[in-house]
Amino acid sequence: MLVSFLGSGFAGLLTCNKAGDRVRRLHTLERLLDIAKSARTAESIQILDELQAEIDAIQTRMIQEVEASALDETAMMAYTLSTERAEQAVSNRRTALHGQPPPPLATVASL
């Protein structure tokens, strides 16, 4: 009976751990969506660099999870699509910011 109780407790802990992993992954996917939204309205290259660094950190964690066989194929596809979308938004905004004409001399002098 004690073994049954311990087995049930262990199974419960595993279930809670898997649920926690799922919630964490969903938060990460939501963060990638937020990064894409923020990138579209970023006002400087520095902000884009910070967003790209966050994408890189998420990709590093994703690779570690793949190496640990902690991600199934569906999760990997969701991460891949979300990451590509965020990177594309950063890239597009970076191009737009670089394509802007320089500010007028009066603006530069006042800085």
C-alpha cells in the first residue's frame, strides 16, 4: 500500500511538472509574439539589438530542450514559426530604420 501511495505521488509530481513545462512554453511563445509586435514599432537599432538578443536566448533554451528530448515535433514547429516571425519583424524594422533619411541638421545640432 505504501508503494502504491508513493507511486501515485510520483505520478502526480510528473504531471505537475509537465503542466508547468507546457505553461512555460506557452509563455515563451507569447513572448516571441510580443517581440515581433515590439520590433515593428521600435524607434532605434539599440532596441532591435535588445530584442534580437532575447530571441537568441530563447533559441538557445530551445536547442537545449531539443538536445534533452524535451520537445515534441509540434512544440518545435511552434517555436520555429514564432522565432522566424520575430526575427523577420526585427529584420524588417532594422531595414526600415536604416533606410530613413538622416535627421535635419537643426535636429542633430540640438542633440
